Amino acid sequence: MDRIAARGGVSLRHLGGGRSGEGGRDGVARFFSGASAGAFWLLGLAGAVVTLWQSLRGRWEGRKLALASMLIKLFHIQNYIVLFLGAMFLFAIPMVPVLIWVVDVLTIFLSGLVGLAAVFRCRVEGRLSNRTAVVNGILQFLFCVDIFSAIWVYRNTKEAFLS
């Protein structure tokens, strides 16, 4: 029973559309299903919130948080490229661009929380002025600009305290 879907030319058997025992999803595909992706995102959210909380309590040094934020945002560049190319090639399939946009927003939100923790800690330590901290705190949540902001915060907090 190898029917081809009218849209996209995808075999229904490989999507689990055949009879029992034909094709279907294997263990790896089940592990990375939508429910587990949501669980991974919630785990990332918990980590970002704990990092922000620890920053507020003074458990992290601002410079180290700025480095972590910068590395997270730099590692996300390759994911954004893949998502952008995926959106270009799969634009004709309904809901794919919306799903890719949602993934982008959720990713920027998680990395933005870590960036906000770094900016806040650097401000408390006197490494950033109030105005600079507010501007960079906002920029941590904006697409593309967040990467430049993270690099700027890291590079400009390596010097001695501003006091």
C-alpha cells in the first residue's frame, strides 16, 4: 500500500499511514515527536529561568554569562540558516512557514533570557551603564540584532569596571 499523497509526493506508508506492520514510525522518530520537542523546550526554559534567577542572586559573574550568551547565539546561527532554507523550499506546504517562525521565536526567547541575565549581571557589577543595559536587554530578544548585541556585551565587558 504505497500511495503517494497528492501534495508533496510523500509516501503515506513512511508517515505511518499504511496498515499495521507496514512502515510507520520507528523508535527514534517517536522520541523526537512533537511532544518530546515540547518537553525539550520546557527543559531549556527551566534552564534559562534558573540562569536568570541565579544571575539576580549574584551566583554568576557577568563576564561568564556574557560569554555563555554569546556562544549560545553564535551556535544558533547555523540553525537559523537551516530553518530559513527549509522555509524557502517548503513554503508551498501549508503551516510549515508558521511552524518555522514559531521555532525561531521560541529559540530567540530562550537565548534572550540568558542574554538578559548577562546584561543584568554586568549592569549590577558596574560593567554597563543603565542606558546601555536597557538597550542591550531589549536587543537580546530581537532577531539578528541579538547576535550583535551579545558579541558587543561580551567584548565591552572585558575591561575593568566602569564605576
